[in-house]
Amino acid sequence: MENVHVLDHPLIQHKLTLIRDKNTGAKDFREVVKELSMLMAYEVTRHLPLEEVEIETPMGRTKAKALSGRKLGIVPILRAGLGMVDGMLNLVPAAKVGHIGLYRDPKTLQPVEYYCKLPADVQERELIVVDPMLATGGSAKAAIQFIKDKGATNIKLVCLIAAPEGIQAIREAHPDVEIYVAAVDERLDENAYIVPGLGDAGDRLFGTK
Ligand code: PRP
Ligand code: URA
């Protein structure tokens, strides 16, 4: 599917199975989400441009490759997206972090914004929006729209598990956004939870409920 990258690396698939398991507690869940985010960051940054620099090794001068200074931003959708920030920062420590607070109204299923703080130079950055779950797509769709309204033009979306409905919603609303997921699951249930999914990502990360 155009614009959709399903990351099928064995380590990613194995760790995804660990967090799907209902017997995995909050401590391990957090740790594995962090590891997964790091592995996904590796794939998402694959296209970053390189430049040639001259350095001196202990053996003499040489030309070598270095990142050519593209500015990155990581934007977690609160709350559950927070669980993916540290893993990503491990690989791209120079990235700035913006936050978007949204929750899905349990009755209307519509996203409600309660917080938005982005890097001031957001329009110059390549932004990676992170949220473990892409269910109806309502939250990610709204978050991406907020970011675009602030001038951002280069946006990627990284989720652990997506429902086909969520992918469709993002592809329709934001065809310019590349989507990276570890799995596309079967369907949504009557409460718009992903099946088989992993349950409520925020609750499992933070031990609430
Ligand atoms: C979850 C999840 C996504 C959203 C996905 O957040 O982390 O943000 O639901 O659903 P959607 O694609 O149908 O919008 P939730 O609203 O439960 O808030 P939380 O992260 O604070 O728990
Ligand atoms: N939000 C979650 O945390 N899990 C789902 O399955 C759907 C939305």
C-alpha cells in the first residue's frame, strides 16, 4: 500500500508479541515499547541525507559520511505517545520534542485537544508523530492537522499497531504523510478498540485503570 510501511523485522515482530500479551505488566510493557520505538526509529530515519566530511582517524586523514544536519522533531500524542519518545531519542538525541494532548471522547470517539506545544521552528523540521495505536485514525488525523496549521510540511506517522480504518483515514486526509507501523490488525470492535491489538495503550503504559 502506497505510503504505508509495515516493519516486519523479526526483532520488531517478537517485541510486539510481548506487549500484546495481557500478562505483560506495566514495567515490561514500557521497556519493550521503548525498545520497539528505537528499532522503528532506525527504519524511519533510513532516508536521512548524508554529506562527506573530512576527519582524522588514528591512521591518517580520510573522507567519511555524516548526517547532513536535517532537523528532526518528535511529536508524541499524549498520553500513550510519550512511551515512544525515549526510544526514538536514543537514536536521534538532537531531535526536539513537541507535545500534542488529545483524548478520544469515549462516547463520540472524536478527538478532544487539551495541550499543544511544538518547537518554534516547526516548519523547518521533519516531524515524526508517534502514538502506539492508530484505531479510527481520528486522533492522529487531528494531531497532524494541528501540526500542519503551525506550518509543518514534512511529517511522518509512527504507530505500533494500526487498524485498516485508521490507515485509510490518514491516507485520505493526509496523503503526503508516510505511515510506519509494526502491524496492521484485523478490525475495530464496537468501542473502536483494535482487535486483537494490545488493549488500552495508555493504561498499560502507565498502570491506570
Ligand atoms: C489512544 C491512543 C491514540 C488513540 C487512538 O489514546 O493512544 O491516541 O486512542 O484512537 P483513534 O485512532 O480512534 O483516535 P486515548 O484517547 O485512549 O488517550 P490516552 O493516550 O490518554 O490513553
Ligand atoms: N486506543 C487504544 O489505546 N487502544 C485501542 O485499541 C484503540 C484506541
